[in-house]
Amino acid sequence: MAVRNNIFRGIAEGLLLAILMSPLWPGFLHARQGKANIAVIVSSQIRPYIMALDGLRSGLNYPLTVYYLSSNPELVRHYLKQKSYSLVISIGPEASTLTWSLLRPGDKKIAIMVLDPQDLLADPDPCGVDLRVPMKDQIHLIVDRLGDKRKIGILYNPVENKKWVEQAQKAGADLGVRIIPLAIHKRQEITKVLSSAYQHIDTLLFIPDSTVISEALVSHLTKDALLHGIAVVGYNHFFMEIGAVMAFTINYKEVGTLGAEIAGKVLSGSRCRLLPPPFKVEWNKKVWKTITEDFASTKKSKGAVP
């Protein structure tokens, strides 16, 4: 009996030693004890990034070491170079650019709150959450709410958004919608281009574009479009406040929560990909009624009222 016990004890000790010597053991121990070393690099302390950080914290059961790039960029750079992290999560374009430039391709990293991260980070397959609502979804929802056979104008700078507008044209063709590109290269061209386009469009879709982004300018253009009976569709809640008929509003906290879900999968060894952002459709019934009723005598049919 003593000989049998010694044999079993020897086998058990051998198995334990094999586990401890295995390269998988440190990761297993971290996962069991909740000691994954996660760094979060935040571009700055603006409200959308803080909301995303809140969502990240609420969705992860790991302690997070948070660095604000705007507070001390050299210190953040030093930590990324010198320290070893189980995962680095970057919030915002500046933080993501720095993270991708300093970490190795095989290091685990996630980017959230970034527009078109494939282009910005020169990474064809980044891990994280994009900050653009897929164009096909946008066109489909416009048709669903405003009716088919729309003539949708899109203000954009080709240097920044040529590919995005080409995607819109393809999505529009698939859904029986005309996409009319309104290309501009500088802000001073916008009024002239848009004035000429009014007779050819019935909907004006705004997309994130650095040449067009300006609260004062967007507010003026939205009000002017409404005076011409043009339905404006925007990409955040601000557009609803200035008279747009519809907006695709991204929930920044939910972007962080989705980032937390991705982080959990990455830490468990799963493959990661880029996901679209969580968003909701906002609708201004009063503005739509104004467009469809007040301009019914001078404009052609605007499509079916939802």
C-alpha cells in the first residue's frame, strides 16, 4: 500500500511540476487571480473619452492603469517603451497612434474612439471599435425613414473621405438611392457648392470630415438646407438640436463597454477584429412634418412618412 501511495504521489508531483514549468502557467495564474496588467492610454480628458473610459471600467473585472497622454506625453511614451503589459487599450486617435507606433505587432492592443483606424494606424486588421456607423446601415435607415428614391448629397473633402463616399454610392445603388457627391477642398467652397446642389438633392447627409466640422458652420448649413426644404441627416445629437430631421448618435459609454468585451476575449486568447460602434437613430418628427407639408407645393414627393 505504501508503495502504491508513493507512486501516486510521485505522479501528482510530476503533473504539478509540469504545469508550473509550462509557458501557459503565468497567463493562467493571472487570469485566475485577476492580475492582468492592463494599461489604458487616453488622448485627453474630453467628455466623450471619459464616457468611453467609464464604460471600459464598468465592463472589465481587472484593475486598470490609466495614463492621460495630454498631461504628460513623454511619461506615457516612457511607460509604453519600458513596461510590459498584458494588454494596452488606447482611447482616441492620438493615444492609438502612439500605442501602435511603440508596441510590437504581436503585442496585445485595442483602439477605441478612433475614426477609420485601419488608415490612421496603417494596420489592415486592427483590433477595437470604429467610430463610424457603417455607410450601408446609414443609407438603409435613411430609406427606411424618409422613403426610397432619395437624392442624397454628401459634403466631403476627397483627400479625407473619397473612399467613404464611394462606399455610399455603392450602398445607394444597391438600395435604389442616388448619392450625389459634393466635393470641397476648403471651407470657403462649401456655400457655393451647396447652393448649386439644392436643385438636385432632397437630403443632405453630413459625415465626419475635418473640412466641414465646425459647430457654427454646420448649424448655419442645416438651417439653410431647411429653408430650401432639404432634410438634413447628421452623425451626432448636436444635429438634432440645430434642426436635422435625423441623426445617427453613437453612445460613447457603450463604445467603452464594447471595448471591455473585446478586451476580455483578447485576454482569453481569442482573435480580435474591428467592430462598428453602438448607435441609435434619433428622429425629429416636427422638422420632418415641416419639410413634407410646408414644401409640398414646391417640391416633389419626399417619400413615405414613417
